Amino acid sequence: MNVGVVGCGRIVTLVHLPCLQKIEGCEIVAAADIHQHHLEETLEKFGIDESYTSHRDMLEKADIDAVVIGTPPEHHFQIALDSLQQEKHVLCEKPIATTVKESLTIKKILQRKQKETRHGLVFMPAHNFAFTPCFSEAQKLINNGEIGKIHRIRGRAFSNLRFYKPKTDFRVQAKGGVIEDQLPHLLYLFHEIGGSLEKISSVEPRSKGGVINDVKIEGRLAREVEADMSAGWGGFLPTLKLDVVGEHGEISMDLLRTPYNLAVVKNGEVRALSMGRRVRQYLDVLRFKHPSYELEHLHFFDCLEKVKEPKVNIDDGIELVRAMSEVMIRFGDGKPASEAKRVVVLRAGGKVEEAVEKSINMLGDLTIKKSDLVVVKPNVCYPKNIENMITTDVRVLETVLDFVKRRTKNVLVVESDSHSGTAEKRMMSTGSMDIVKKCDVEFLNLSNDDIEEHEVAGFVLEIPKTVQKADLIVNLPKLKTNDMVHISVAMKNMFGILANKKRSKLHKSLTEILVYLNRFLRQDLIIVDGIVGMEGMGPIRGSPVQLGLIISGQDPVTVDAVCCNIMEINPYAVVPLWKAYNAGVGEINIQNIQVAGEAIDDVRMKFRLPSLTAQNIFTALKTSLKAYTKR
């Protein structure tokens, strides 16, 4: 049986190819990958003769009977479809597609080809852990009624990406991060025992380093089984634990660390079962020789030889795609687009004033009456604007004030006191107060305003009454990273309106407070100063990024989502952003946002996140020195 592989990443070179080489009668004759260096390394290591940079070329030219697909998930559908069209058997990594519609299309083509061909094509999703010895034994015990009717399944899937050493970063770049990487293993195992995922009660993600690295999910399966799932990236050795709770007992196993062991608990007594390789099974994990991989490939070839029917079939693959789609909808990916979804991105160049005016006009739908009170909130969080990357550029402030004042005389620029000094001091030292005076508008230190107390997350927020009674609020944030919430743009700038004397104490519940403020206070115009952004240890001690942009909109969540995409930061990993979106504010799915002006792909620039790297620490010290020496 001649086999070709598509994709030469770690899953193929560590798992699929070594397993295929062990199977008698299997000849690996061809490999395809769009990355030439990955392809060359694979050919040399495994002695493969034919190489292709296009999977279609391999399907047409190579003498192969079956295809193993091990590419990033977004390519699975097309490769699977093309393989079936060429009448090749398929073993496809999970998930088989990214949408239910795509997976149903694969099934349709499979069924049609099975009728047309005499030998009958085999399409098998690679749900490898379903072949783990301890899991197979647990299924037998459950089916024989060992622990009675199943009430609950608890599962934990944790992996270490450094241990795995992937060749590409598609996992961390995915919107759902670990949700899309580790959760599918739990979903297909839960499905085997308790049936389809029927209801999702909660999805609780956590992020670190700009990616979703941990998630907890609660739901219910079709056979009236409660499901508790958690997945994460962390620890040294990976783990895949399952606890199956029945009316008469419990079965526990770690499919990754001890794939040949399980424990049955009944009447307070623990019975340990072993299926072999007692000590060696621990070494297998370190050597990437988990038994499920080899058993899966052997089963696939048995199916090709018509010895067995696929244990995992196309319907199982479709169910996994459906379950993942439901999880991502609950996570936020499938939430209907909100009304406030238009954002304007313009290059400032040397004409900042022109870019600001043009962006406001392109937004449209901004009506300011003569009697309106307009509150303008720039970001003046520090008394020194090092390299123009810390506080709002005075040219942006002046242009906005001129624009607003042509429509109403009731214009108020606001800031509040902080640990960096009084609002007046910061406004004076950055030149912002000069602009206020030049434009002949008023300034108000919100720390001295009458306040209204709001209790949020165990803290009392002092929200100035002037801001609450304003007819329009104009938010002028700076585009920066933030060491607490990843980014400091529109949502974070509203934190500066609070009159609390010791705002630093509020940082313990910063996410909840930001979500509350941005829901409670409607922002009518947001102009982001992205002329010089900040990366690294923001919002004060980072390093400058010459971005040269003006980004405008009328909703803080939507604007921040666009800024995230420009900074190459996953908006779903910015917790305040994701939580505000799920609370009904704005839009973070870039596909649902109308971006006018410059295309994001044309202005995208990767920002360093505020992590403790040597480069970030060095630039933080450098910026601190500049702040200390600057007069």
C-alpha cells in the first residue's frame, strides 16, 4: 500500500511517519509541504523519494493509494476534498474541517466516491487517543455496567508547547489558542462515552502572553451526562486525565502519562488495572511513542484491507467539528455582529491634522448640537511624553478640539490625579494644557468633581458626575501595550476618568472595572493616536513603534479589536475586550468589522508583548533613564 503525506510538521515527523514505517506492506513514496526546508529535512530523514510543494501535484503525479493529512487545521478541508476526488484513502488530523458545512461536504463527496469505486474509500479522522489501551479497557468496563449509569465525566488536557517544539506557530495564532489545540481531544473522548455535546453551560478562558492558554468548560452530553472539561498549556509533561463517574463507582485514567493503567473505585476500594509496559510507558511519553499512535495507524490499514470497519468514522469527525463550533460560538467567535462595527484606519504621515479630520468625516453619524456638552478625554497618564509614545499627541488633541469647538462652545478636557502626579501637573508638563488654552476651552480635574459611587467587583468606583451628564464623550487614547491587560487603548483610557484617589488599588479587579466603565459610559467618538505606538513594557516603560496611524471609531471594543489586529495581538486573548464583547459591547471578530481607509494587512506591525524578556527589560531601563534625565 503506497502512502503520501501532506505536511512535514512535528505531528507528521514525530508520529505519522515513524508509525507508517513500522507497518508491513506500507511504502511511504511521497511527501508534500509548502515549506521547502521542512520538506527536504523530512525526505532525508525518512528516505522518501518524491517531494512536492503542492498537494495537488502529489495527488496527480505520485503513485499512492492513501494520504495522511497533517497540516494546520485550516487546510484540512481542501486537502481532504482533493484527495477523495482523486479516489485516495484518507487519514486526516483533527479536526477534519473548520466548519460543519465543510465537514458535511467531505461526507457527501466520500459517499459519492464510495458508490463509484469498487474498493470503497476509507476516510478516518485521526482521533488517536480513542485507541489508548486504558481508554479501550475503560469503554469495555462501562459497557459491561461496571460502574452503572454514567453521571459525570471530568477531563483535563494539558500540554507543553516547548516540550512538543512545533515547527509553526498556528496553535498560538489561533483565536481560541488552547481551545482549538487541546480541547478537541477531550471532546471526542467524551463523545465516545457520553454521546454528543448537547449543551454548553459555561466557557471560562484565561490568557497569558497574548494567547488563550487555559480554559474551563461545563456542559451536558446527550446521554444525560454532565461534562467538566479543562485544557491548558503548561507544566513539563503533558497530561490527559479522565474521571468517569457512575452511580456505582468511578473509573480514572491518565491517557498520556500512563496509557496502560486505570483505576476503578467502588465502595471506597480502589482496584488498579494494568495492561502492560509498567515502567516503560513513562519513557514512551518522553520519546513520543504513545501506543495510541501506532494502534491508530494499524487500525487504519486494517480498514484499508477490509479487515475492520473504522472505529472513528466521518460522522465522528463531523461531530467534533460541530462541538468545536458550538464551543467557539459560546466563546464569542459566532456572536452576531454588533451595530457599531465601522472603524477608520488612516496613515498620518506629516499631515496629522488632515488625517484626524478626514477620519471623523469618514465615520459620519456624529451630530454635535450647539448646546451639547462635549467631554474630551486624552491619555495624559505621565508627566513626560518620552519619544511621543506615552501620552496623546498634542496635534491630535488640538485638531479634535478645533473640530468640536466649531460646533459647540461647551467643550471640556478632562483628566484625573494619579500616582504620577496631579492632572494639572501632567497636562502642563506634556504641553497638553497649552493646547487647552490655545483652543480656549475649559479643563477639569475630575478628582475634584462631584462623584457618584458605583460598586463593582467589591470596589467603590467614584465616577464624576460631569462625565455622566455630558452629551458626548470623545476618547483620545494612545496605542500601547499594557503589562496588566495586554493593551492600553480605548477601553483602558476610560480608567483615567475615575476620581478615586488611589486608583492603583482598583487594579486587582481591573478587567471587571474596565468592562463596567465601557458599558456604563457611552463613547461617541474615539480617535486613537497611533502615530508613535508603544510595545514591550507599556504603558510607560516600553519602546516606541513608528506606526504612523490614526484609528477612529465609535465603540471602544470594536476600535480596540482593530488595534489588536494591527499590533498582531489576538483580541480574544485580551480578557477585558473579550468579556466586554460577551457582555454585548461592540465587536471583536475582525470579519464582522468594516475597516475603511487602509487595509489592516498593509499597516500591520507585530508589537512585543509586555513580558519579562531581556529585550523588554533593557528597553524599560532605557526608557526609565530617559524619563529621569529629561527636563
